[in-house]
Amino acid sequence: MRLNEVSYSDAQPVDGYGAGFFRIGGQVHQGAVLTSAAGTASWGGMRDAEPLLALAGEIDVLFIGTGPEIAHIPTDLRNALEQAGLGVEAMNSPAACRTYNVLLSEGRRIALAVLPV
């Protein structure tokens, strides 16, 4: 078996997560987080659409982690994101982190907005 080291572009992978935090690119972030090639910042949650909409044209798919359980995102948020041309995939936060890392390693244009577990 041949093992290759995964290299990432400008975006940083999710290294870990736990109760109330995410470790992204070696840095610990408390609470909800938005990360993409543009960087990592705190996110205000489902009512904070502005930083997500700012990613239009920069990414193709936004993964939204809904916390420990899968849940629907608010319809108005989904509609606004889709009207801006963003693909939206909602899943629980652990699955969103794993999916983000896999597609990030493939060089995809993606972002991750996650609520803590």
C-alpha cells in the first residue's frame, strides 16, 4: 500500500472538534465557525447569512453543520444561499467536518459553516 501526505490549498482542514470548539489548521476556535480558503472566523449561526453570502462566486458548495444532530436549515437561509448560486448541504457537524476535509483534500471550492457539537 502506498501512502501519500495530503496537502491542502489555502484553506485549512478541521483537525478536531469537541464540546463547544473546533480545531482548524491547528488553532482552536470556540463556538460556531465559518472556514474557507479566505480564512476562519466566528460565525453567528443560522441567522448570520451575510458572511455566507459573501462567499458567492468563491465557492461551489457550502457545508452547514447543524450541531450534534442533523436538522433542516431555515428555509429563508437556504433560499438566499441558493439564489446567490451556492450549493448547500446540511448535515450534522461531525459529518460536515469529515466531508469538508475529504473535498478540501481534492482541491474543491468549498466552505464549512458549523455549529458546535
